[in-house]
Amino acid sequence: MGASCGGDVDARPAERFVWTAVSLTAISLVPPLLSGANTATTTALLGLHLVPATVMIPTLARSLRTRTD
């Protein structure tokens, strides 16, 4: 038996991935803001989270869509 909660859970894996990845990316932005580092360091840390997420999330979501469509 699977751990599925219903038919809707597995119906759109790409959409679920995007929501999860964006939420986790947003959460990952909090520590640099709370670190007390100077502005340049905080900006660099935020960029190092946002740039990869901007590239990877759409690419991986596209990959999931092509597998399930």
C-alpha cells in the first residue's frame, strides 16, 4: 500500500515541486537576513540562494512535466 492521501496528491508532481521548492527557497532567505552580517555579505548570500533557485526550479519542473504528460 502506498502512502498516498488521495488521487489529487500525485496528479501534478511538477506543481507540487514548484510550490515546495519556492517555499523552501523563501525559508532559506531568512538566516542571511538574521545573521547580522554587513550588507555586501547579506546580498551575496541572498544572491547565492536566489540565482540557483531561479535556474533550477523551472528546469526541474519542466523535467517533471515532460515525464508525466
